Amino acid sequence: MRTTRVGLVSTDALPGPILQSILPLLNIYYLERIEETALKKGLSTQAIWRRLWDELMKTRPSSLESVTCWRAKFMEAFFSHVLRGTIDVSSDRRLCDQRFSPLLHSSRHVRQLTICNMLQGATELVAEPNRRVLETLASSLHTLKFRHLLFSDVAAQQSLRQLLHQLIHHGAVSQVSLYSWPVPESALFILILTMSAGFWQPGPGGPPCRLCGEASRGRAPSRDEGSLLLGSRRPRRDAAERCAAALMASRRKSEAKQTARAAPATRVTRRSTQESLTAGGTDPKRDLHPPATSHEAPGTKRPPSAPATTSSASASSSTSSSKRAPASSAPQPKPLKRFKRAAGKKGPRTRQGSGAESEDLYDFVFIVAGEKEDGEEMEIGEVACGALDGSDPSCLGLPALEASQRFRSISTLELFTVPLSTEAALTLCHLLSSWVSLESLTLSYNGLGSNIFRLLDSLRALSGQAGCRLRALHLSDLFSPLPILELTRAIVRALPLLRVLSIRVDHPSQRDNPAVPGNAGPPSHIIGDEEIPENCLEQLEMGFPRGAQPAPLLCSVLKASGSLQQLSLDSATFASPQDFGLVLQTLKEYNLALKRLSFHDMNLADCQSEVLFLLQNLTLQEITFSFCRLFEKRPAQFLPEMVAAMKGNSTLKGLRLPGNRLGNAGLLALADVFSEDSSSSLCQLDISSNCIKPDGLLEFAKRLERWGRGAFGHLRLFQNWLDQDAVTAREAIRRLRATCHVVSDSWDSSQAFADYVSTM
């Protein structure tokens, strides 16, 4: 057993009072070593570590954070500050000791590490002097976060590659989160993704990994694996980006041609654009030869400049494609559209042209012309076909997964406010299709757009993999090409084993707008009309955009979710109270295991009978009506009915009513729920933001005392008008604390009202 000596005296021999008196005088080196002895003597060092936090970190923990161990919290933050160089160890005597290595001694307490900006700290951690630090982190670290990343150099990315390999492939990191990356660097983003998915390739010229074994050391990396990790092959990555941009330009050009058939003015504009390109030295028939379509006659001639082999191959491809797709068939959705090969040789690279030409058309000419990859000419038709149907992922730098070696991968991936480019979305979808270790996926405000269809296909492929462990999906975005309920149905179909689904769309989908050109809708396998098969959903959270939602679609999801225990609807609007009643009736008949129900920002003023129906449900244990305008109409009649329903419900444990303008009168009526003749077992009540004044709260406390119900649990009082009479408010809270646990705040109602008026 280790014995710590302070001077010449063993800490085990020190009496408890003396040890307690010298604890505040010790530096963190001795505090660490004396921790075990202090615990054996019944002494706690938490107050000392808290004081160190206040004096050295100079920040306050979040009010929502519950700190269980200040020692671990301090040492984890201390490690990060030393690593980034934002704290000077020599500036305070409590941090100085010749036998104390700040990084090494604090690394065993690090459970979560954040890497910011230009990857500061990655190079230091993989350096040979910090080898033991990295080994300790590999066993202690569980969460790796990236925040506000900036563009980095090749050396920093090489260090990050080695760091991720050690912490993920040979370590215990199970969660990777990326936050607030407005302009993601493609190489760095793909590197983090592929390493998180378990792929590894040593950087060029770097030392082999001593943990991988002789087999992996001597294995020559395949071309696909090298393309995946984008080690130093920047030209290939740039080519992939340009190919993706060319695909989008080609798609828009093809849609413009289809629209032009019905709009003569559009044909005139296109003709003038082609004339301007010809005047600038570019032949549109040679450089902008459109993909073959099913409207072409079988005998259509190809430009004479095309090589014979390319022409014949392209003609054969066009002919077979024409036979498969009749001329009357509707176009496929944007992200899944196939482009036939473009016959004709590419023209020379030029930037001449008229200023009136469209930007998309110019990008198409500039990007496609003269593009070469690995010494071979790349045809946009070949790239498009391979990139969009998944037949040749290597054309965009994606790996053939079957030919690549995989190591340990993470189980939780979170992307918050990280816009996904075409290449990044393709990479993510490609990796997801076989990422069987993934248990939780969060995609928040990534601008997926039409790439959501590729994501659904990848999730469907992942669900079919043996050993798939994905059980939680959190998806939110500003827009979606699918209405939110259709998107929910598609996800439930693709992932029938999903346990937790949280989905939010802030604005109506573009598909709801018939004025959007080229809106052909999603593929039929995404939104089929067949019934949803039985699923394993236990928790469903949905945030709706503006507009009435079709109740039958929501009911179809609820009917297939017989195991649902928690349902949350945010900003849901239905065409009529009858539609809302249909949803509630479905919950009663098909969701018998439902225990928690939450409604937020919904107008339930006209649905008072439906609300009473919920309060009489004997299976629900927790109900939330948050900012639902409950008492906007008929409060004098509705409140007694609501109280009567709650008094007869013995299973309801929690009721949350924030933001419903309950007021003093409503609070006093609600107090009757705890009367002597009530069978209610309510133990959690949230009446925050309800315009409650101190005198009403005091009368509420007196009624609870009079009925003598004893402590009933938690009472939340945030953001009420208690500052209008501080003395009365303190007396009310004092009385309430004898009955329940009160959680309140020092909210300035006058300032809040002024802020509200200023924004009107």
C-alpha cells in the first residue's frame, strides 16, 4: 500500500484533525497522493478542489450540471488548459512540483477531450515524450469532441490521424462529436469520419503503428483505402469535389432543357447563351454535349470529334437505357438521378465567354473540360453513374469497404451545425451502410437536402447487416425535401429495430410547394403506401414546421409502434380538434405502454375535452403541456373539470404546465388536487412562466399545510412574478420547502417585460 510522506511524517500516522488542517496547504501533487488516506480517515477533499476550480478556472458550471466529483472535473479541465497552453503552471505554487507532470498526472481523470480551432494539442499528444500520456488517455477517454475547427496543414492532419488511431482503434473512445463547423475542410472531415468508422492507414513516411501487429505493418495499403483516408492525395480529393459540382451543374442543365420544351422564352435564352459561348471560342456542341435521353432517336449521330470506342460505348449505353426507361416516364428525384454517358471529346480548358452566360453553365464548361484523374480522362457520365448509384464509390475517393481493413470503431456519432457537401454526404452514407458498431447517430442542421434519400438508403442497408446495433437516431434540419411525417414513416421503415427517434424540421418541405421546378418527388421505395411494419420504437420526439399536419400519417406511425413509452410533439398543428382527437384515440387503442406524453407550443385552447381525456388516462405517468394556451378559453369552467380529472387519477406522477398563464386563481384551484379527498399521487409539478405573484404562492403554501399531505416531491417556479414582493415570496418558499423540494430563480419580471415590448 502506498504511503505518502509530507516532510518526514507519514500521512497514515497523522490524526484526522491535523490532516484536515494541512489539506488546504498542499499542492495538487500532494492532494492527488493523499486522496486515499483522506478517504480512509473520513475526510473529503471536494471543498478544496471546488475552491481550486473557482480560483484557477474562474468559470461557473452550468446550473443544469450536477458535479459529483470536483476533483475529476478540475483535473480534466486542467489537462485541457495545459494541453492548449492557456494556463501557466508556474504562475501558482499549488500547480508547481518537480515530481508533478501536469499532463501525465491529470490524464487518468480525462473522460472527455475537446479539440478546437487548428487542432491544437494533437501534435503534442502524439509526440514521443508524451507517449505515456497518450497510453493513459487511450484507456480513460470515452468522448472526443471537435469545436470550431479551422483549416489545418498536412502535418496537423497527420498528427490527428495518429491520435485517432490510438484513441479509437486501440483505445476506449466510443463517442465522436463535431460542433459548429461552418466551412468544413473536406480532407479533415473525411479523415475524422473514416477513422471513427474504423479505417486506418499510416501517413506517408510515418512510422508504423507498434500496436497493429506484424500483419498490418507489412500490409501494403490498397488504392481504395488510400483514397478513403485522403492522406496526401490532395489532387484526388479536389477531383472528387469538382466531379460533385459538375454533377449538380449537369443536373440543373438537364432540368432546364426539359422546362424549355414548354417555355419558348427559355429556349431563346438558352440559344443566346450558346451563341455567346461560340463567340467566345467554345463550341457548346463539343463541350456541353448533353447526356443521352430517351427522347433521342435511335439513329442520332454523335459529334465527329469523339473517339470511335467512346462513341460506340456511349451509344450502346444510351440505347440500353432508352429501352429501360420509356419517354413518358417521370424523372427520378434529384439526388438519385442517373446521367447517361456524354459522348464527344472534351474541349480545351478555357475561361473565355460572354458575361451573360449563367454561372451553372460556366461551371460545367470550366470543370468538365480537360479534367484528368490518374492520367486518364474522366467522363462526367461515368462519374455521375458511379457516384449516384453506388456502383463505383472509388470515383469520388470512397473506399471499397470489402477490400479495406477495419479496426475498432465508435458507437456514437454526432454532427451539430456541420454543413455537409455532396462529397461529405456521399462519404457519410457510404460508411453508414456497414457501420454495424454504431448505436446512436445525431445529424443536426447539416443541410442534407436531397441527400436525405441517400441517407435513408444507407440506413436501410445498415439495418440489413448482421449485428447492426443502431438504436437511436436524432435528425434535425431547417428544410427537408420530404414532409416530416413522410420522412418519419420512411425512417421507421428503414430501421424497424430503432428504439429512439427524434426528428425536427423547422420549415415546410419544398415538395409542398408546387411552384418549385423539377419537383418530381422522392422515389417510390422511400414513401410507399403500404402499411408500416411493426417496429421497436420506445421514444418518439417530433418537432413540426408551420402548417396543418395530416393526422392519418401520424396515426399510421403510432399504430405500428406498439412498444412506445414516450411521445413528444412540438409545434404540431392539426386541421381540427377532431384530428387531434383521432391521434389521442389511436394512442389509447394501440399504445398501451405509453407512460410519458409531452406537447409543446401547441394551441390546445379548443381541445379542452381532449385534454381531459388525457388526464383521465390511467396508464400515463407524466404529462407535459408546455406553452399550449390551455386556459385561454373558459378558464372558470375548465379548471374545475381539470382538477376533478386529476383527483381521480392515481397513476399520474408528474404534471408540467409551464407557459399557460395559470395565474394566482389557477394556482389556487390547482391546490385542490392535494386535498384530503383526492386520490392523486402527483409528486412533480412544474408551474414555471405562469404569471404567479407572491401573494398567490403564499396562499398556495398555506393550503398545502392545512391539508397536511406531507412532502409531495418537486415544485418548479422558474420565471414567475415573485420579484414584485420579495418578502412575501421568501415566506411562501420557506413554507413550501417544508412540504416539497422547491426549485426557483431570481428572475427580473420587469426587465423581461421591457425586453418583450422592445421586440414587438
